[in-house]
Amino acid sequence: MSASQSAETTTRIDALRQGFARTYGRQPDGVWRAPGRVNLIGEHTDYNLGFVLPFAIDKNALVAVRRKSANEPDAARLDFASTFEAGAQPPITSVPLADLEPGSVSGWAAYPASVAWVLGQQDGVDLSGFELLVDSDVPVGSGLSSSHALEVGTIVALNELFELGLSATDMARLTQRAENEFVGAPTGIMDQSASLMSHAEHALFLDCRSMESSAVPLPLAAHDAVVLVIDTRVEHSHVDGGYGARRASCEAAAAALGVEALREISSVSELEALSDPVTLRRARHIVTENRRVLDTVKALRAGDLHAVGALLNLSHESMRDDYEISSIELDAAVEAAQSAGAIGARMTGGGFGGSAIALIGREQIPAVSQAVYEGFEQAGYLRPNIFTVIADEGAGRA
């Protein structure tokens, strides 16, 4: 994290503490930080028990929390508030701890509530009420995992405050369950893992079956390169049906092939047994994307960014044509970046909106950005938000 960014985060932390005192009349026990993520490559492979290569970014959710004492009159109540909501004193969503169940909390508060719910399902966990105020600069609906940043910030805070002794892997699995069962989004385990386990200036190479991980250097500085994020401002949601339909197709393909998950298929030729052409295309994306992740790891370790760029381009084609999760705006962003000389570009995240990324030389930032802006204007799309990101550290106390 650069000195300027550190100063910005410090300012946000101070403001959050002050906002917490105004909202709840007390100081928080602490502030915890959980970053959003960019997935460099490996899309929809996580719930197929495959390989992913995300990295945490320098946009994050800051979560201020106070654990209530047993003698307080509302000791068994959860209180949630967000600086995102207008006003010097934002509205508070309150839920009795005993009333937590899937569907009991709506809106953004469902994400921290889901964490409290899933912890309450664990043997030996004696959770009490708490107050929470969140401030996040991860763009909502951008495909950069704003919801998982909020969940991870919450579970890291509660793990410390209630002395639960959970490992990063434990917290990743629990937040995945919270997302799947409480929020109702059939997501995999990549986003939480990236927010919890990442290291600065590295991508996280994660085997989603074994949960083994390693830090892979991102040699961007050595090549004077950057990762440019193009937020199309077309919001996506994992709760919508498209994501679940893709997961169902993969499960159907695995069942037809007699394997637990498509991770076990190593060659496209093995997919010839699939009679349904749509199911075959979905499975082909997963099989080829797993290979692209492994090839990208090798290319990064060799310092070959041009090989990485070629793999990003192939990944986007696969998501556009085989998995069919891109959008006209995402395709426009990728094509404009490529035409302006990007080393490589692809959509990132769950798809159906959100963001694309472009791997470019630092000196190309103005030209690539202008090409994207002009392309969107000519097509009549919303003006995108374009910014660079830094590979940052995983979650922890701020």
C-alpha cells in the first residue's frame, strides 16, 4: 500500500470511528479491513473445485464493531449501519440474534447478518449481540466482490472479538456457507479466500478442492505495467438466476461424466460424451479455464506478461462464447482495450455486468482509457469508471 493510500485509509478509519460514536453513542472495540478482489483469471472454476488466481485490491470494506456486554438491555441484539446511507447518523437495522434465519434480513445488512448466523450454527460458539458500522469503497455491483469484503470484514472482527480461533480457511468456508444458505447466492469460495489470504504484490493461486494456496509474484512494477479496471456500471448479482443456471449446468455435466466435479476432467476430448450442446460448452469453459490458470501461474513465475495477456484474451473469448456470461458492455470494454494496445484483457467476476480488466503498460493508461470512453459514448452506454488497482494485503485489523 502506498503512502498516499495509507493516509487515505487512516482518514477513513478516523472518520468511521467518529461516525460509530455518533451512531451508537460509544466507541467501537476496533476497526477491521477486508479488501475487494480482482480475479486475474479462473472464472467460475471455484465451485467446480478447480483453480483460481485472484488478488486483493486497494479498495476495501472497513468494519467498526463493538461487542455488547451481557448486562446491556439489548445484549442479544445485532445492530447494523452503513456510511453508504445518507445522513450524519445513518439508520440502524436491528435484529434479535435469536431471530436470525435465512430470509430474515434484507438488503446490504443480510451480508453481515449471514456471518453472525453461520457462526451461531457452530458448536462451541457463544455469540452475543454487537454493533457494526461499515464504510466501503469497493464499487457495489462491479464484480470486485463488495459483498464478500463486507462478510470477510465481519467474520475477521467477530473471530477476534469472540476469540473463536478460526483459521483463514475456516473463515473462507464459513462465509461461503453464509453466502449460499443465508443470502441465497450459490457462489464458490474464491472471493472470500482472496480477501482473507492475499499478499501484497502477489496473486493468490488457490486449489479450490484442497484449499492449498501459494502466493505468485505479480511482476507488474518490473515491467512498468498496471492492471486497469473498467467498471461498466452495469450491476451484476450472484442472486440472479444466470449464475445459478451456470452452476447447475456444470453439476449436470459432472454427473453425466461420472465425476464429482469438472475439476477432474483434464481434456476437452473427454467432453464428447455430453450430448447436450449447451452443457458441453459450459463444461468446455471450465476445463479450458482451469488449464489457463495453470499456464498463467507458469507465465507469471517466468515474468512473461505477454503470455499472460494472451491467456487473458482467450479467457474472455471462452466466457463470451462458451459460458455466455459476458455482456455487450463488457465485450466493448475488452475490444476497445485490445484495439488500443493492451497486453491482454478480459471480463472479471461472475459476469452479466460488472467489470473488465486490461493488462497494460503504465504509459498506455491515457490511451486505453480514452479508447474505452469513446467506444462507450459512441455505443450509447453509460460512461464507465476506469481506475488502476494495486495487489494488496488480505484482511485484518486496520
